[in-house]
Amino acid sequence: MSLWLIPKILLVTGSVGVAGAIGGVVNALLTDNGFIWPYVEQVNGIRITRPGFIGNIFISAVAAVISWGLYGPFAQANLLEGQALSLTPSTFAGAILVGIAGAKWLTNEVDKRLLKVAAIKAAKAHSSPEVAELMLWASPSETLNITKKLQL
């Protein structure tokens, strides 16, 4: 691929990202969140991060670019033509997707261990409906912190 195509590919990539962002706007309209700004909500002392419409737009734009990079017409075009290495849009988009999935997997593994320890502590403690309600809405790390304070 000649270098003059790179600006065109970037323009198309940007356009695909904008189209994905429009999908994020539609999602914001269809949910009960509407057009809220990102914020952290406190529920019974538990923090819940709400990404708001900006999070919707960003994630939708990234997802659209990944999809276009993997399946679009230039998916197999070598962006580094004339070089000893090869980089295609599908390879690049796949790397982004694997990065997101890998980070999510790692986070889930850590959360699973936190919840396992919290469950063991909670099982040894006296029953408390109030604490159970707090744990229902808590993140895994907050759940562990709640159980650390329980009376055994």
C-alpha cells in the first residue's frame, strides 16, 4: 500500500469511530441513564462508578473501529509496505481487542479471589441483613473490606 492511502485510511477509521459514537448516543437514549455525566454514586456507603454518556460514546467508538479493522475492506492491507515488518489493520484491531479482553480477564481473576476470601469471612461471621445488603451492591474489593470488619 502506498503512503498516500494512509491519510484516507485514517479518515475512514475516524468516520467509523464517529459512526460507533453515534451508536453510543443511541444507547444512551435507550437506557435509563440518558445523558448523565460520568460520576461515582454512593449507595449505602458503596461506590459505584457510572460511565455516563461519555463512556457509552467512547466504548462504542472503540468497538466500531475494532470491528472495521478486523472485517473492513483494508483488513489485510500492509500498513508498513516496503518495510521488513508487516502490520495490517486487522492485526492492530485484534491487538486492541485482545488487550481489552486480557485486562478484563485479569480483573475478573483478581475479583474472584477477593470475593472468595470475602465469602469465607462472611460465612464465619454472625448473620447481618444490613451487611448482606451492603455486600450486594459492593465491588469485590469493597466486599472484602466490609467482611474484614465483621465480628466472628
